[in-house]
Amino acid sequence: MPQESQSRSPRQAQAPFFAGVDLGGTNIKVGAVDDLGRCLSRLSIPTDPEKGPEDAARRMGKAVLAAAAQAGLESSALARVGLGAPGTMDIPSGRLVKPVNIKGWDDFPIRDRLGAHCGLPVTFANDANAAAYGEFWVGSGRDFHSMVLFTLGTGIGCGIIVGDLSIDGENSHGGECGHIIIDCSDGARLCGCGQPGHLEAYASATAVVKRTQEALDAGRPSSLRRALDERHPLTPKLLACEAEAGDALSLEIIAETARYLGVGIVTLMHTIDPSGVLLGGAMTFGGGETALGRQFLGWIREEVGRRAFPVLGARTVIDFATLGGDAGYIGAAGLARLEHRKLAKN
Ligand SMILES: [Zn+2]
């Protein structure tokens, strides 16, 4: 059963209704939304990856029905379910291929198994693309015609939406912009995917921690040492605390991270010329809520301003995402809605 739940009574909720599922390595978030993308219910269950994918598909199916009930809906009122899952995956066949962070779930037909357990048709998507669609539909990208969402966390997730199209690619590897190359030198850092020079190897939380540790090992003075002596783990959050207290090294690492992101963002701007580029995820150094987060965004914009075509530098919106952890399941539901509408037309 759901570990936590929260529901909101639908205020003139508009049919048809959809459910979204965001499959993560630790938790699975599920929610019901209406035709305008308004969230009607929300719950979270543990992924428990060691119990295997079939067990998870069964629990996800139950959670979809529970989300409908919480929203005051019969399950038959749900037109379709959207499922966002981590890559690698094969979207046309509905299979996980080798999902990062969920060991032992390789080559599992998750779309159809979830469909069997909840009795509803399922739309299958990459989790980062689903999150991007969520922001595009009802988040800070809702006024955009096209956009890119970078999700900054342990790795860097990315989704690209153009019009009402999520860029999945021919091999379900579209929009993997955490892996665009920003350093082609021989000494380039190695990415978690095994290839050198990718953005993720420079600007993910993992990379930020690694770069900071290297600077400390090289003897750079920093108030981080005292915090580490007090057994605080070295994380971007600790870096943010020390930067806010005036630590020059922490500030420098954050500024450098912003510059790497700026370089990657310009590549995307020069590739697809989107209305906007949004930044979400756990590593935004406080986001729009803090002076440091706003400074981080300012540094990214400065780097973009230095490197982008002037007209794009002036016009492309670069901002924080607003849906937080809700983007994934709302966007998955939104992609299910798109497929529902497409099928209804044919
Ligand atoms: Zn990579």
C-alpha cells in the first residue's frame, strides 16, 4: 500500500482523466490528472528493486487504481496511463533494456505488464522526457513552443519537447543531452556512461563532488575542510552552505559548474533553437528561492550570453523548472493524453 498519500478534491476537474507513473530507483510516484494537467491525487510507493520488475509492475498497477480512487474516480474513468522509466529502454516495444539505478530489471516488458495489472492502455516514455513534457504542459515551460529540460542530480537527465513531440529518437536515445560532448581533449573526464568529455562528467552532482575533492586534495584552502572534519558528507548541499558563508573555493566550483552547463546549453540552442531551457533536479543550489541559486542561474546566463548567437542569447529563456518531483508523473500522464488524442483522431 502507498507509504504516503495526498489528495486534492477535483475542482471542476475536466475529463478525460489520466494517470502518470514515474519509476525511479528508490520510489515510484503515481498521480491522477485531468485534461488540463491539474493534479487530482498523488502517492508514492517504494520501488524495492530487489523484489523484481513483475512485483513492481503489480504494485504500480494497484497504485494507479489507488490514485484514481483517491481522486474520486472510477478506474474506468481513466483514459490511459503514462509510464516514465529510466533508460536504457526500447520505447516502441515497451521494454526496459538496461535501466540505470535499477539492477536486474534488464529486458523487461514493463509497459505491457503494467497494462495487464491495471487493465488500462499504457504510454511508455523516458523519465527525463516525461519530466520535460510535464514542465512544457503545466510547469514553467507552459508558454513555450519548444524546450529543453535539464534535470541536475546524480547524473544529468534531459528531455526535449518540440511542439507536442517528445524527441525520443530512432533508438530511444533522443534527448540524452547529459551526454553531449563539452571537452574533446585527451584529458577529458570520464562520464558515468563510460565515454569521455560528456557534460554529465563535469556538471552532475557526482562530478561536482569529484571536482571539489580534487581541489581539496590539491591543497586549496576552504572552510569545507572543517565541515568534512565534523563528518558532514561532501555534497552539493554542503558546497552551497559553505558558499553562502563566503567560502571562495565552494563559490568557484559552483560558478565553474554554471559555465559548463552554459556551454552545454549553447550547443542545444544552436541545435534546436528552443523557446526556453529549464533547469530542475536536486542540484540547483537553492534554485530561484535563494540568492545563491539565482547567482548560479545568472552565471549560466552569462556563459550563454558569451557563446550563443546574439539573437538566441537575447531571446531564449533560461530559467528554473517549477514542478519539482511532480514533473515526471504529470508529464507521463500528459504524454498518455497526447497518445489518447492522437488515437481518437484516427
Ligand atoms: Zn556520458
